[in-house]
Amino acid sequence: MINDKQKIEIASSFIKLHPTPIAAWSPDKDYASDEEYHLTVYENLIMGVYGDCYGINAEYDEDGELITEATEYEVDVIQFELTVDPSEKFTFELSTDPTEFSKFIEEHGRSGNW
């Protein structure tokens, strides 16, 4: 699962691209801390508030069922906010730390050793 530190780094990268206040996309509000502000920006990125967000490297079977979740994402940012060439997209990658349960599955599940 992605941790808050990584979410904040992604949000900071996005904010650097966009000098206009984030309130241009969503209601302005006071945040208790910079951390809360950055986590809100990250959640807005994922939810598509700043533009369509989609996984680049997700894998699907022929029936359209998800096989592998994406770890790389791209956001088509609403163009009036871009400070770079409009053909640029904001991309980011998630690096997840395996949970104890996923480690258990990795160690035992493949061999059927439950």
C-alpha cells in the first residue's frame, strides 16, 4: 500500500507544475497542516478533479477484467492550468510496500503450501 510520504511527494510534484492555487479546481478551504493539504491534492489527482487520471500499465484479460493493477498513472490536466507545453501530461508512479498478507500469499500461495 502507498504511504503518506509518497502521496505527499507526488502532490508536491504536481503543485510545482501548477502555480495557480489548487482552489481553481475545487473549493478553497483552510487545511490543518501542509500534510493534510498535500494528501488532499493527491486524493484529488486520483479522483480526477484536475483532469482524467488513468493507469498506464494496468493489465486486463480479453473479457476486460483487471489482471494487474496499475503502478504508473497519467493525468490529463485541464489545459488552462498547464505551465508547460499543453501536450505534456502529469505522470507519476506508485511503489507499494508488500503487506504481510501479500508476503504470505507470495510465499505459500504459488506452491499451494497453505
